[in-house]
Amino acid sequence: MEHRYLENLPPAQAKSRYFAHLTAAGFAPTGETVAVQTACARTLQHAVYAHICAPHYNASAMDGVAVKASVTFGASERTPVTLTPDDYTVVDTGDPLPEGTDAVIMVEDLIDAADGCYEIIAAVHPWQNVRQVGEDLCMGDMIAPSGTVLTPALCGALLAGGVTKTEVLRAPVVGVIPTGDEIVAPTSDPKPGDIIEFNSTVFRGMLEGWGANVEVFPITPDKKDRIRAAVTEALDRCDIVLVSAGSSAGRDDYTADIIAELGTVLVHGIAIKPGKPAVLGEANGKPVVGLPGYPVSAIVIMDEIVRDLVYQSRGLATPAWNTVDAVLSKKLVSSLKYQEYVRVSLGKIGGVWSASPLSRGAGVISSFTKADGILVVPQNCEGYEAGDTVPVRLLRPLQELERTLIVTGSHDPLIDEVADLLRQSGAGFRVCSTHVGSMGAIRAVGSGLAHLGGIHLLDAATGEYNKSYVEKYFPNGGAVTVRGVGRVQGLMVKKGNPCGIGSFADVARVRYVNRQRGAGTRILCDYLLEQNGLTPQQIDGYDNEEFTHTAVAALIAAGNADTGLGILSAAKIYDLDFIPICMETYEFLVDEQYLDDPMVRAFFDVLRSDACKQRLQAMGGYLIEE
Amino acid sequence: MEHRYLENLPPAQAKSRYFAHLTAAGFAPTGETVAVQTACARTLQHAVYAHICAPHYNASAMDGVAVKASVTFGASERTPVTLTPDDYTVVDTGDPLPEGTDAVIMVEDLIDAADGCYEIIAAVHPWQNVRQVGEDLCMGDMIAPSGTVLTPALCGALLAGGVTKTEVLRAPVVGVIPTGDEIVAPTSDPKPGDIIEFNSTVFRGMLEGWGANVEVFPITPDKKDRIRAAVTEALDRCDIVLVSAGSSAGRDDYTADIIAELGTVLVHGIAIKPGKPAVLGEANGKPVVGLPGYPVSAIVIMDEIVRDLVYQSRGLATPAWNTVDAVLSKKLVSSLKYQEYVRVSLGKIGGVWSASPLSRGAGVISSFTKADGILVVPQNCEGYEAGDTVPVRLLRPLQELERTLIVTGSHDPLIDEVADLLRQSGAGFRVCSTHVGSMGAIRAVGSGLAHLGGIHLLDAATGEYNKSYVEKYFPNGGAVTVRGVGRVQGLMVKKGNPCGIGSFADVARVRYVNRQRGAGTRILCDYLLEQNGLTPQQIDGYDNEEFTHTAVAALIAAGNADTGLGILSAAKIYDLDFIPICMETYEFLVDEQYLDDPMVRAFFDVLRSDACKQRLQAMGGYLIEE
């Protein structure tokens, strides 16, 4: 089998090589002339000077009469001066001063006299109550230097200075070419094997956020000539070209070859994980980047390389990332070969930020949607210990993260429903929920990593839920449980129960799908096995572990397994039959000191609300206690 | 004269009254359905659940062959297993697993055997090298709750979950109606009395920055029925209506009356300065706001009231302002009657932020373009002392302000030119220059308020520039002067010198325009008066003070004065004649500790560059020294 090898260039080196070449090849900002009325947020290509003064004429600053100041000289209470109609002209605020006048007397200071005359008892000095020419801006003054991003007020100043059009830097047009034989346009009904093309939507959002215009090209199959034609067309119309997928060195990976034919490949393979198989190229003086097909890999290359390209072509410095220092919740091992991008969730509990690493799979887009930040582990660093303080790049505003209730532990969709009701209530905070199982909840609450932990832990000895576990793991107290719901656990099977499962003992003769170690449902499974005199070794699929009820249901629906333990609401979503096994007590573990936290209180208020009860009833399988 | 009085409602009270009424009147976010591909940055109206699993089929995670895992059981180096063509199917990464298979063997682990068979020496377990259904997302799982702002990754996740359309909150359409008889559309050639309409451009930029769509209506003259018709039309098409100007209680101020006729006026007059004459009204359940005509007043009402309207109608909490604590550079007196918005420039010198108040005129848009922040002085606070630490709302990113060279002192356009060349050089920092005169420069550098101060101070006793002043004000050293330029000072007169001015003595018989106290040019004027045996009292216009050379030139060009002292480049801009008086030494005063600051060094490098010399030559009147 043919196998070409990629480079593994340190990111800094890859970038400096690439950007030096691009600059030499003429990649630079270009300008266009736009009306100032629509120029806000654009960047000035050149310094702008006022064409006219503002005000551009001597303007009355008051309602009153315009006079020559000298006719008022000497006016006092004892020696009033009378103004005849020849001496004054009535003016409103903003009116130009008539020829020969140089001051305005306020209407309040005029005393009516006969024959249209006014008497005044105080003189005005020249230019009193007048906005003289140039008070705001003087013709020829520089209003803003080149490179200035136009604020609303600056646009106003330009117009006040008689500047109606201005040259600004063009926003680059970025062409995105999705490639791949199996790729299909977004649909809610894909056929098996169809891969929904969502990367271009992710790229569009990122690029527009950086100020670029985006043109997404049609999906192009894995044919070299077709992709080359698309790249050629994109080079005609766009300033930067991105080829999505096909950036590695496998059989159907054409991006590097095509760029080499049309221009120059500067880098093929960066010591970044995920994101290694990227191609950094140039053709016609324009950047052409080959992005990996896996969404998370592609996002990393977008952030590390393409973001700089967009800002450079806009003539702006790339903004620094917002970061926060956080305490790592668990040990993190990283390869010495790569600069690694670890998605983390962040929580601020008791004033301390903690960061918990999420899934590191390059294909798991949901790991990015759940992530609050990115921990960049440098190349040549083998990772961090739990408790180390690490800098985390923020993916959400800090303000939002500070108002986040952290709920962890056993998976139950009710937490998402409560989170949704909380958002609708306008409470002003969000819920971050992760699924680490009931035992994970005990650890997280105990170490101050979560406000709330969902638990349903069966004590095999007593048949009671939760109590003995809390006593064991919090021997000195400090944590309490708050009643949540009762819920039915059972065996999920395909519609019609084709394997004829009647009781838990039947799992020994079919393919089972299990939950992960530490999950309350796993503990229930082990308890039931023991009750039925079964051992894990007798269960086909005991090691097939999933993290949520819906994941178990999905695998049964797909035929990957015949049965698994879970809750009724998950079975209903997948139209599975459900064999009830037991009613269990799902509770929330809380550190006592957070019982009065407004977010915690709001969470329980919503949990007990009628709206929540209605949702749980619709989902099914819940016993709602008072 | 009729005069209606405005309320003077404390801002918090005005807002709570207004928003309570609007909520009761039904002002609330509304939704629309959009394609997920274009939904980035929009806010979800409802929670979104995955329609399908992702992956939605069991997908090969590798290139290799799909098998039923059980056929591989027992394979080892000593007991290899042979796979016949019936046992396997070739699959690429992403391919669906064929019916009856449940694992993939990587291509690297296959040993070629005869007749299309492969030998393997290790077993695979069920679901090895397979991305099982739902690995990323499970059907029925909530992808995001209502109120979530869609990130690029979330849009990707929605598409991966088979969601192609989604309901998001509508961005409000804000209608802006500019009113006024003298108002004209932007032009570079206005007639005397024409007031250029730039407020709507300022509003557009602000509103778009907050996520609104904007419709600017044609300029409407000060006729009540015309304005009412425009408001009625805007209420039909828009979600929020802003009427620009006419919000006070004068003769031609119709906004409040019109709103009262169409709906309800909740507030007329807020204890805010500038910005008091605002109208907060409601009609057809929609906010109608009357904005003051003065641009700075209007901007304050936009920030304080309209910003909240836009965010509320987008279903989002209004973002908090970014602030910084800064030391006030001089005493600030504020009225007890108003919450006052003072524009300040910010400088970070030696690690300390300082804030210097700028012009407080409501009509001076340039005070807003120069401002780096806003100091909000609460009602019932009479101001602050110099040296007080005050919170300042940022108008620019902190990053940008941290990379700002503060240049103050005597006005010379060369500073703007150097600033522009620095921006072009990509040095990555900006120059903030203010004009406080040469004596102001000495004070600012002495108190750590500026990096550089431009000075040209004539010692009447010695005829020398700057040296004796620096020795006097820095008796213990610590500051040095860096050579800038020689420049010609002279008398500016209208083209053709209509008053026949031959020498400085002639200023006694014409109208003069002077510079402010502390300006080097003012000191020169006083020196020349003394040399010519003249006193200030003999000079008509001695008290007419301006802050820049161009302002003096503008007034002479406008006929407000016959002559004034200034530099040649200003005279040239206004096509004035110039009678040279003397050559002076313009230098930069620097605190010794900043001589090696990279920004200071870059400034002087540019000042000495050929590009700068060329610009100075084009401006005229400069003697460029080495």
C-alpha cells in the first residue's frame, strides 16, 4: 500500500514560513471606495482629512437676534442700548450669521421697545453665542489615520467634515470548497453512508465572525480534475480558498497535489492535534488551505491559520484570545509530538475556575459545542497534573460562564428540560450539564467541581437509594440530597420484543449494551445480575459501554444490541418497547454552602414548577414527588 | 414666549417606568424560521433536539475490512485466522458497515494470502474500529436550550443532528426618521445654513453593532403632519422607531405631541447630561423614542435607552460595559441635577491608567471620536478631584489602548502625519494626540500623563527655545528634549493681503485671532507685542482664543478675523497669504525613562524617515534637521 508521509512542522515554524511566502507573493490588503453612510466598522485605507470646516459657517448657538457686537458696547442697566430694526436680524439656533454681524443676543435678554426696537442692558462681545467656523472640525485636519476602524461616531465626523466617500480595506472573499464522494447537503433524512456536509456551515460562521465574506462552492466529488477546476474557479473569484477534506496523504487526498500544480505547497502537516493533515499553499498570490475533513481538526486549523489570513487581508492585527486561568480537574496526558488542543468545560465554583477536559475525538462536533474553552498544550509538554493551573482560551464570554450552574452526574434528560425552562424564565443564567455517572457526581460535588450532582445509587444491602453512599463519601457531612424524581428503569427492546425478553434473567441469552462504570444504571445492572445468579462474563456486550440512556436506546434501535437498561423516556424517543424493572429515586447532591445560591434555588424552583411537571409527564416514566 | 417644561426624571426611574410599560404593551421578542446554514450568531427561540443520530449509521472508523467479530476470535500469532472473501467486505473510513458485520480490521493488520484471502493474527472485539450510531449525538437529545446564541460549532451540530431549519429570534428592524428644515443629506459642498445630516449614520452604526437591522427614512421637514405620517409609516414597517431631533419642548419640537397622539408618552426629559430632552414613548406596542438633535446628546440616549430596547427585542441580556479604573488627570465639576456623561481620553503611562476629560459640548462630534471612554458621573455627585480613581466605560478595546503612544502639547499637524505613517508601517500601535499647548506639554510630561510633549517655547530673555523652560520645570532633570523640526511662524492673511499687513506692528490696526494661554504661539505673540511696544489692550481680538493653527486659519479665511499667528502649512490649506516672522525650534519633551520605550523609538524613527520628510516638504514651512 502506498503511503506518503506528512511533515510534522511546529506550528510557529509553519506559520512563519507560510506568511513570509504569502507576503513575498503579494498577499496584502486591498481597498475599495464606499459611501461613508455605510462604512461603519470598515478599516480606513488612507488617512482622512476634513474637506470642510464643521460648522462650515458661523452659526447662531441660540435663538435670538444677530448683531454687530460693537453696537452693544457700553450697554448696562443704567445705560441701556436700543437696537433698531436696522441693527439686528432674528436668528434661530443653527441659522447662519448675516453678513456684518458677529454676535447673538439671546431672546431672553431682549426687552421689547416701540417700533420693533429692543432694549438691552448688557453688551455682547464679538462671537458671543456663535458657533464659529471650525469649532468642531477644521478643514485640512486629519480626522483619522490609515488603519483606523470606523466607529459610528467617526462616520459622523467624516460626514460633518464633508467627506461622503472613503477608501476602506476590502473584506476578503473566502471561497469554501467542500469535497468528498459520500458528502451530501444538509438533510434530516440521510441514507446510510451519507455524510452530512456541515463543515462549510461551521467555516462560514467563523469566517463571518472574523469579518470575511464567504462563498460556499457546490460539493465536489473526490475526482482530482473536478476539485482542480473548483479551486481554479475559486481563485478567480475569491481572495482566500479553503478546500474542505482531502488534505491528508491518502489515496483520495488530492488537495496538496492540486495546489502544487497550481502554485506552491509551503507546508503539508503541522504538529497540531487534532489538525495535523493540513495543507498550506499559495496560488496566484492567494492563500489556498487544505483543511482536514474531521470537523474538530478543521476548526483548529481555522483558528490557528485561517483566522490570521483573514485579519491580515483586512489590514488588522489578529485579536488576542480571551483567556482565564483555571485549575485542571483531572490529570491530562498529552503527546510530546504535537501542540494539542483540548476542549474543556469551565466552571466557577466558590470563586475558583476549574477546567474539565472533554472528549478528544476529532470527529465529535458535540465536544466543541459543549466546550467552554480550549486548553492549548504546547508541543514537548507531556501534559498536566490534576490541580495544575492552566490558561484556557475562552469560547464563550466570561460573563456568561460566571453565570453558569454546573450540573453533573447521572444522565437524565430532565436536566436539559429544566435548563430550557430556566432560559425561558429569563433567570439570566445557563446550565452546563455533563454526564459522568452517579459516582462521578459524588466526586465532583466533593471536590467543588459542580454545584449539583444527579445521583440514583442503589445500596444492594438495604435496597435504599443514595443515603448510604452520601454517608460513606461525606462522613463529616457538608453535602445534602434534594429530592428530584422517581423514575422507572427497565429493559429497552425493539418494538414487538423480537427476542421475547420477559425478565432481567433473559439478558444472558441476547446481546446487551451496558452503561459506563460509576453510572447508577451500571450499579443497578450489577445488582440485578447478582440477584439473578449471573456473572458479567455470561453477558454478551457487558463491556459495550455507553454514557447516556439515549445512546443505549440508539444502539438497540440500530440493532447493535438487543437490550439494555434505561429509562422509559429514552425508549419512547426510539419507539422501543420497555419492560419495567424497578422504580428508583433520582436525587440531586448539593454542597450545603450552595443551597442558598440563587442559581441553585432557581433550578429547584423550576424543577418543582407545573411547566416542568408537564414536560416530564409528556416524556413519560417519571413519578413526580412534592 | 411660550415655554413648556421637561421632566428631569432620574435615569433608573425613567428606564423602569418605560420598560414596565413596554412589557405590558406586549413589546417582546418574536421568532422566524431560518436555514441552519445561515443561522450563525442568531438566538434560538426554542430548545432544539437532534432529529437523527450522528453518525446515523454504524460507520467504519478506518480503512480496512468489515467482519463479524466472532469470526476473528482466537486469532493470535500462533493461531492465525484466515478470512475468505465471504468473511469480509472492504470498507473505507466513513463507509457504512455491511449487514451482518460488527467490527473493522485495519488495512495495516491484514496479511495477504492466496485467492483473495487475508490472514490475521489478532482478534477484534465487537464494534472495534466502528463509530457506532449516536457516538456524537443521539436522536432526541437536546442540542441547545432556548435562548442560546448559535455558534459556528452549534450550527454544525444542528446539521449533524438532521436539523436543517430552526426558529430563531428576529433581529428587530429599527426605523430612523431624521427631521429638521435645515437638514441636508451628506455633501462635501453644503450651502451656508445647511446642516449635514450625519446622526442617522451614527445611529445606523450603533444599531447594527447591537444586532439590529436599520431602515433610515427620508429627511422630514419640521411640519407636524409630515413627521406624524413618517412615524405612522415607520410603525407599520419597523419594530422600534427613532425620531431624530425635535425631542425638546420648543416651538418646532413635535415628537412628544405626535407620540401622545399615536400612543403614550412615558417620559419626556431625563436627568442625563447631555441628552436631557429625550422622549420615551410607545405606540402600537412598539417603542417610539425621540432623540435630541445634538449628536452627543443623541449618542448618550442611544447607549442608555435604545441599546436596551434592541437587546430586549433580541431576547438577550444587554452586555455589561467593559470598564477600566483610571486616575483622573484634573478636577471635574459636575452638576448635582444630572447623571453626566463625560468623554475622556485614556492613557497608560508607567502602568497607570489616567483619564483626561475632553470637550463637554453636546454639538461636538469630534469629542466623541477622540474619546477613549466615558466617565459616568452619577446624579447627586458634584464631581471628582484630580487624582481620584474613577471607573471609565471603554469605547475602544483595552488591548488597543494599551498600545497607544500619548503625545500632547503644542499643535502641529506633523504629529498626525507621523501617526499615520506609524499605522502604515504596521508598528501595531496608535498615537493619541491632544492639543494643550507647550506649557500643557510640560505639565503633562511632568505628571506622567503623556509619553511625549511637543514644545516650542521662546525665552524672551535669551531668544533661545525650550532649554530654559525645561531647566526651570525639571530642576532635578529627568526629562530631555529631542529635536523635532524647525518651522516658520508668520502672520496669516487673506489672499492678496487686503489689509496691507507688512509687519507684526500692523496687528494693532486689524482684527486679530489669538491662541490659547500656554500655547507657544501665544507666548510668541506676547513677545512680539512687547518688542513692538504694544499692549494686549491695543489688539482687537486678543481674547479671541483658538487651540490650533488650522482653527486660526479657518477664522481668517471665514472673515471672522483679519490676521493671526500660525505656521505656513495651515495657511496653505486655507489658501491664505503668509508673512514670515521667525523660525522656531519645535521639539519633543520626553521623560528619560521612556526614551527606550519601543513606541517612543518608533515615533522618532518615523519622524526621521524619508517618507516623513516628503510629507513635511509637501506641507511646507518646515526645516528638517538631521
